[in-house]
Amino acid sequence: MEPTRAVLKCYASQWMRMVVQHWWSRKPPVSRGFWAFSWPPRLPCIKSATSAMSRSTLRSSCTYSLRSFCVTSQSRLCWRCQAEMSRAELFCPTCTSLQPPDESKDFFQVLDCEKSFNVDTQELQRKYRNLQRLLHPDFFSQKSESERNISEKQSTVVNKAYKTLLSPLKRGVYLLSLNGITLKEGADDEVDTQFLFDILELNEQLNDAETKDDIEEVGHFVQEQLVSLTKDLRKAFQQGDLQEAKILLAKMKYFSNIQDQVKKKIIP
Ligand SMILES: [Zn+2]
């Protein structure tokens, strides 16, 4: 129902109730003044705005209901004061409360970055540090338990978003998932047999490596492969070739696993 019509309808029904009550009890209908009793009118979506509620509570409930009619996909209501605010804002501009994580946002939106594989990592880092500063636990030590919990949840989301978008492999896999494509663990069917043989050989070379130089040789080779694959991946995403991106990401996963083993072997 249209807000104005809803207000008028509730207003009229309240007036009718008051008249009936007066007729029934033979008592003066307005005991606390006309406005205190009848304004604001109760809207259908307000949960039991009883006469025991104070005038200010009634007024804020009415404001909430009217605002809920206007909330769009770009806005939401503050959990504390119910003020309508932009989804882009972390803190309510009216009561300054930190808002809970917005589940409709993807990681690019969480860190306010362009949804692209070509993310500017320096900008990403700057935005992450800025958010980290705003969500620092020291700011919330004197706040309510609810707000402390919200700050912890926000920090978790921001950290996860940063870790995902910083790594080219994780960023690529995440971008694919946003496009409805999942890269399975051990995605053997995405790569050719020759590639799998090469990986097997590289694994053997690493297992047999006894000196630091031998381990580092494998490490350098893997790093070079990852740089080259990242370059190809950037191109695939630019061209919108998601199938090619999936194959490249599957290869990157294999090299990334060997890179982890190299690190473990160098620093046991
Ligand atoms: Zn607020």
C-alpha cells in the first residue's frame, strides 16, 4: 500500500475505534489530548504500537515504517536507530554505529575496488589498511557487546576479502565463482596429460633436492611459471574467455602447491 494511503487508513481506523470506545464507555474519548492519543497512527507493519508507548517511541516507530517503504537496493536501515543509510557506508551517519557486514556485497565491494582481475594491489592494500584502522578493536572496547560483535564480524569479512583479492590465484578463482564457475580441488580434467607428467617430474625433482640451491632452483622455475600464467590469465579475463581462465587457474593451482612445498622444505 502507498505510504500516504496507509497513514490515512490507520488514522481513520484509530479515530473510529476512539468514537466506538467513547460510545461504549460513555467517557470522554480524549483523555491525554488528541495528538497524544491519535498521532502517529498505527501502520499495519508496526508491531503493537500500544497506548502505553511514549509519544517519542510511537513517533520513531512511525518514522521506521515510513522509511521501510523507501529502502532500495542501494540503501538499508541502521540496526540501532533505524535511519535509512547508503549500503556503501560502514557507520550510520545519524547515530555513528558500526553496521553489520552486508551479505549482498562481494569482496570487491567490501574493499571498494573495481570488479576486475586487474585490481590495483597498492590501492587494495591502502583500502584494507584504512578499514583495518576503522575496525580496530581499541575503538570498540568501550562500546556495547552488540557493536563489539559486529566489529569482529566486519574484521573477519574484510580480512577474508583482502586475502582473496591479493593473491592472483585466489582472485581468479573467486572471479570465476562470481560468474557461476567452480574450480574443483585437483582439477585434473582441466589440464592435458603432458602438463600432468611435467608436474610429476617437478615433484620428483623437489623430493630429490638435497641442497638449498637445488630446492631454490625448483622454486625459481615455479615462480617464473606462475608469473607467466598470471599474465595469460589477465589476458583471458580481459577477453572474457572464462573457459581459458579456468584451465590457467587449474595449472596455477598445481604450481602453487609445489611452491608451498618449496617453502616448507627451505624453512622446515
Ligand atoms: Zn543509526
